[in-house]
Amino acid sequence: MSEDQNNKSLYYPPGGILLWIIITLELLTFGMALVAFIYFSKDEPQLFHSSRLLLNTNLGITNTIVLLTSGFFMAIAANHFKTKDYTKVKLYLNLVLLSGLLFCGIKGFEFYHKFSAGLTLDSNVFFTFYWLLTGFHYIHVLVGLVIIGFLLRGINKNATLSHEDFEGGAAFWHMCDLIWLIVFPVIYLLA
């Protein structure tokens, strides 16, 4: 490794500084929305509590386990990418994809049932936050799945994928994990 590459790794986070600016902004956005959720829950504690009881906590817990498992698979894929074991990288990226699709399927099932029960964005303040936070997270997971697809495509093209690109994709996926680990307990358990 050249001196220039070594210095770059000291000053630039995995995936590049721009990606980490985006991740920081995303975390701040979700953080501010969750602070607002908690603030409004103090004004109407009974409404928030009764609305939370309409959520399926078991589906939320299942999705938490699925997403954490996908993050574990992504970490293993990243380790194999470093050692250039592309067969295992493909295996674990496919497991990330499957886990992400399972998350989306479970969340989509939950969304369908909420919508069918008339629990929409304008039902009350709780469900406004529920739909905005979980819907925005859902979109992030979909974007993450597209990124994972591009990583797999890069690996399938004779490993033409750069280390920085792979780390960037992994960092974005882990951001989705982190956001869900904050959103889930606040909405499903604390309200």
C-alpha cells in the first residue's frame, strides 16, 4: 500500500466522506422526527398509547431480527470482500438481499393491514408519525436493496467493484439497520 493510500484511509471513512455526510444527515432527520414524536406523545399520552396497541409488536420484533441478521450477513460479506473471496461475497450478499426482501414483505404486510383497518396518515398524530417514519425507512431499505444489487452486479463482472464502493454500500445498509433499531422501540414499545 502506498503512503498516499495509507493516508487516505486515515482521513476518509469507509465509502468516502460524501456518503458519511449523507448518513449523518439521514440520522439527524430521523432523530429530529423521533424527538418530535416523543414531544407530541407527551401532549396526548392516551392517544399515543392506544394507537401503539394497534401495532403488531410481533411483526416489529420479527423485522428487527431480520434486519439485524441482514446486517450480520453484510459484515461477513465485507470481510470476504477484503480477502477477495468473491464466491462467499456473492453468497452473503444474496442472503442480505433475501433478508431485505423479507423485511420489506413483512413491513408491506403490516402496511396493508394498517391501511385496510383505516389507520392512515391522517388517522391521528401517532399514525402520521408511524407512516412517515416507517415509510421513510422502508424507502431507505428499498434503496439499500438496489445498492446491494449493484454490488452483486459488480462482483459478477469479474470483481470490478472498488473497495470504497463496497464499503459505501455496506455503510448505507448498516445505516438502515441503525435507523430501525431506533425507530422500532420508540414507536412500537415506548409510545
